[in-house]
Amino acid sequence: APYPPDLIGPCILAGCPVGGTVLDPFGGAGTTGLVADRHGRNAILIELNPEYADIADRRLSDDGGMFASVKVAA
């Protein structure tokens, strides 16, 4: 289930420097990636469910607009 961005924000800010990379082995709908990007961090999301991976891909691309860089590994 997606969780609120406000829940993950403090964790990212406390545990990852600006320009650093956050690893989320249960990427789900991409909330961690969204919050990381908004705070100037990179993110690697791992998601086994293709439906959730598609949702995360769309959310990250939509949030980043034309400057979004989403790479999906098959």
C-alpha cells in the first residue's frame, strides 16, 4: 500500500546526503523515489510486481516532467 510522502521524508533527509542514493528494495508505487528526487537524492527502486513497477514509472515520470530520468530494467 502506498504510504504518505511525509512519512519517508525525514528518513531520507536523516540517512542520505544531497546527491546520494536511496535504495528501496520494495519500491511499490514509487513514493520513496518521488520523495528522494524532491530532496535532491537519487533512488534505486526494486519491485517484482510489474503492475506496481508501471505505476512507479508513471508517477516518477509525471512528477519530474520533461527532465525525468526513469530507467526500467527488464
